[in-house]
Amino acid sequence: GENVEQHPSTLSVQEGDSAVIKCTYSDSASNYFPWYKQELGKRPQLIIDIRSNVGEKKDQRIAVTLNKTAKHFSLHITETQPEDSAVYFCSDNDMRFGAGTRLTVKP
Amino acid sequence: NAGVTQTPKFQVLKTGQSMTLQCAQDMNHEYMSWYRQDPGMGLRLIHYSVGAGITDQGEVPNGYNVSRSTTEDFPLRLLSAAPSQTSVYFCASSGLSGVGPLHFGNGTRLTVT
């Protein structure tokens, strides 16, 4: 069946560095690609999303890029801060989710 | 607006018992869905609904039933609980499937012994 793969599963960076998380998807019909952040014991919350007619979207320190030909999209966080530490999930059409990336930002 | 409200927050069941997880939203969203979250596996879609009277299966529907009699409510029923259903369950809603972000409830932690 269709799926979403997410890498890496864990990522540790120094405060101020950049972090990149990558996802690939298999459903060619997918047209909506959100990213969710989940802090420990909390619910997932949307941080940024992109639709298939756009190649890149940016919101302050967070950006997402989409390559529909290659079926992959990436989350970029610049100038990381300790409060960015959380688990991040990618999704296609909110139907399938990646397994998550645990990001740790060390002060 | 309360957003998406899930009850209960915690539940312990014995194998074979039945129960209903409640989910309600006050945003007039047409799309509602249920996910289970297990360690290392992300979120997996159980069932979803694109409007009152319409439901469909997701990735892992076995052992679960849903109904959508109103726009606001989308309960998830476990007819005969099994230990494999121990998980954290999230209900979510959005304006329309596939074109909008999900708003999640706070989750229900279910343990089946």
C-alpha cells in the first residue's frame, strides 16, 4: 500500500544550528503535505504545510520544500532553539504519517 | 471555541470489554478522523468521515467501529478490546479532507490488560 517514510528517526543539534528532516511518499495523487510538532505528552500541532502547486514555503525560521517529481518533501528549521525540541511528523493528505523524528536541541 | 474534545483522558479495560471513545468538535468541520499512536510508528489512521452519515476505513480499521450522526460528534467504539489495542488515540478534525490542517484533541490513553 501507499506509505510515507521519514528520516532521520533521531536528530541532535547544537542551539543555533540548522535541522533538516526528510520524507518520501508513494501516492502520486497526494497534494497536501503538512508537518506536525508533538511535545512530550501533548497533541500534535501543525507547524507548516505545503500544497502540490508550490515548491517552497517559509514561515520565519521554518521552511518546507516539495519535489513532486521525486516524491519527497523536507522540513528545514534554522537557528534552532531548545524549545524546538520535540517529535516532528510529516504526512501526505493527513492520511499517512511518517514514523516521526525526535529532535533534540542542546543549549 | 473548545476545539476538539476527547473523553476520557485515560482508560483501562480488560480483554473482551467494550467501550466508546468520545470526540466532539465545535468548529463546524466536515472532516473528522481517528488515529492511534504507538511508539516508533507515528500516527495511523483508523477511520474517517467527510460529513454526517459518511464514514470510511483508514489504514488500521479492524476491531473498531465508528458512526457520524451529527457534524459535531464522531465516537470510536471498541467492541471487544484486545491487548493489541493498547495505544494513545487521537481524534482530529479539519475543514475538508486533504486540503486543510488537522486540529487534534488531547488524546485518550487506553490500556487493555
